[in-house]
Amino acid sequence: MESSITLWQFLLQLLLDQSHKHLICWTSNDGEFKLLKSEEVAKLWGLRKNKTNMNYDKLSRALRYYYDKNIIKKVIGQKFVYKFVSFPEILKMDPAVVESGRSSEESVGVTSEPDAEDEDGGGRNEYLHSGLYSSFTVSSLQHSLERHQPIKMEPRF
């Protein structure tokens, strides 16, 4: 089984597979679904990601990550009910495009690898490539200081 799958893809797979309708089911034709057995869905997600201590609390925290990305939203006032924001288009979209937040028009001709980040490490790759991350060693700093001598030495007291 593919372990690089994202949570929203996993939920979509469960919804499309009739053998899991006792755990998760569609509640409407517009992308709304309900986790009938939330803890069991969380355990399945944990098995897929090799995280044996997965529970609904952690799964729901990961789902909240998708609110800002406009992939999934919570249906207010209904327990365990969520909705895919761009349904049914999401069924046809490239998962990497969905994760990046680009629209389907922008995704034409864009192909990339599926998102391999796990839910706990959220934006690590984005951070590493943002230019804010710097990798250095103590020795590289010391060599740097040796090469740059101050222009004027102040007397020390």
C-alpha cells in the first residue's frame, strides 16, 4: 500500500470503496461526508502511515490543516461531518495541485509527485526551500571569523 498518500486522498479512497461504508459515508451529492466510526477511521489512517498511536483527536487536527488550504471544511453543528470544498472536481485533480492550493485552471499541464509529507511534518519541505532555513556547522562559522579580521581593533579593558 502507498504510504505517501495524504489524509484527504485516503478519506476519498475510503468513501469511494463500498467496503468501508460502515466507517465513512457520503451524506450528500456535493462532497459532504460523515465519519460514522471516527476512531476506526483514525486507526486505519494510522496503519497506512505506520503511526500506531493515531486516534481521532490527531486525525481531526490534521483535517484542520486542510481548512486553510480550502480542501476540506467542517460542517458546522454536525459532529464528524466534513465536506470536500471543490467536489466533484477534486476527483479529477492532481493531488499535488490540490495540496499547493492552485486552481484546476492553473493545473493544466502541471504534473508532479504526490505529496509525501506526513501530517505531523506539515510544512517542513516548504520551510527548507523558503530561504529562511540555514544549515551550518560550528566549524564553518569559526573559519568565517578567521577570514574576516576587524578593520579597527578597540583596546580591551
